[in-house]
Amino acid sequence: MAKVLYFDTETTGLDPYINKIVLYQFALNNSVYVFDARNIDVELSKRIFQYINKKGIKVIAHNADFDLKFIYTHYGVLLMNVHDTMYAESMLTAGIGKPLISLGELTNKYCGLQISKETRHDFVNFSDDINVTSDMVNYAGIDVLHLKNIYESQIKEALDTKMHQVLDLEMRIVPVVAKMELNGITLDAEKWNKLTEIAIEKAGSVREQILNYIVGNFDYSPYTTALGVARALSIPLKTKIATETLQSLMANSHVDYWIKSHFNIASPKQLKTVLNLFNVAVEDTNE
């Protein structure tokens, strides 16, 4: 009996609650099997996936989260022993390149092959009364054909970099996340809204403290007009009247109220400017 099988589905769309499974395919023991799910009794398909779980067979899939949700909603079986080649690659290359890598990119990296994904669009809104074409079957088969090389290469890399235990933990989480995404989570709306109110109030208090510090410690002496102060703080002036008004005002503490009303602490440019003015040398304000 195979201990590992390579798995994929072809569906009519992305929503497991609305869309249907057209094909599901396995690669095992050097053979590829493509099944038209529409012509297989639901109970039989359910037993197939129950058997996979019961025997502890490891299921290798790319973006397994997607396939798991479709199998669970259509057959009531959540596959548990999973290796997701997309998540595994994200973990193994953390911080380098794209966070989510396509199957085509992995077949190119690990197998040196370019595969076409154009036929994928043929499955969208595919009608039950239309026969699957040979091109669609071949496309489905290719999707699982190269998973073996990708999986084995990833396992080797995880072992070489001593990341195998982390990889195992990540893969255990995949079915958990899939079920959470399907079911959602419970939320105490009243408490959540209360926390929102508290956060807004605290943000307002912090904003007031920051603005008081700015106007209380700003050195007006280098500037002759309030316009010079506004420009020094990178406060944008949107109208000609505002510019002329500030040009006519002296640069002194009497413009404090105007500064507090117009300085935007959420503006990276303005915040960086004021930090630099107070001798806090930063390139940006991300931290």
C-alpha cells in the first residue's frame, strides 16, 4: 500500500460552498489517476478520502488548503496528513522572493520544466452536461505528475537546513487553518466594539500628547513667519488663502493651535520631519 499520494482537484471556481469539483486526481506508484467527480457516487468518493485518512497516507498537494476545503465541503472528510508544497516553499525561502509561489514556478525550480496553466480557465463555470476533454485530463494529470520531485526536494532541503521539525509543525496546521477558514470563529461583538472605543480614545490621548510636545518644544526663532513654521514641519497648504494668511502671521507660540489642528501624526513625511527636528535621526518611520 502506498504511504504517499500526490493530489489535486479541478473545480468550477474558488468558493467551496458554491462551486463544484469537476476532477480530482492522484499520482501514486508511478501512475496518475484522473477521476471525473461528477460521475462518481458521492458516498464512494467520501469512502476514498476516509480510507486515506484511516491509513494515515500522506497527501501531497500544492496550495492544499484550497483542495482540503473542497473535499471537506463536498464529502465531509478533512484530510489530516498533508504536505503543502506551496506553504513548504514559503517556509524554506522565508524572506526571499514571493510569499506564495505557484506550482509552475516550483516545477521550473525543482524539475527544470515549464508547464502551461492556460487550460485551468476551461474548468471555470464548467457545466455538468459537458464532457471533459482530453486536454483537460492531461492538464489535471500534469498538476500531480511532478509533485513527487518537488516534495522530495523540499524534504531534503528541510533536513539539510535542520528545518524539518518546523516544517512538520507547519504542515500539521494546514488542515486546522482550512477548517477555520470554512467555519469562521466566534466573536464577542459587544466586547470587540468596546475594545475599539478604548483604542480610539487611547489613540486620541497619545495624539494630544505628541502634539503638545511638538508645540511645547519647537524652536520658533529661526523663522520670521508662521508660513516658515508650516514648511519646516512639512504641513501641506492646500489653498492660496492659507498660504497668504500664514505669511502675514509672526512665527511665535500663537500659531500653536494652528499647528495642532493641521499637523498629521499619521503622515510619514511630517512625522519624519519633526523627529529629525528634535534630533531623532531616522530614515523612515516604519518602526
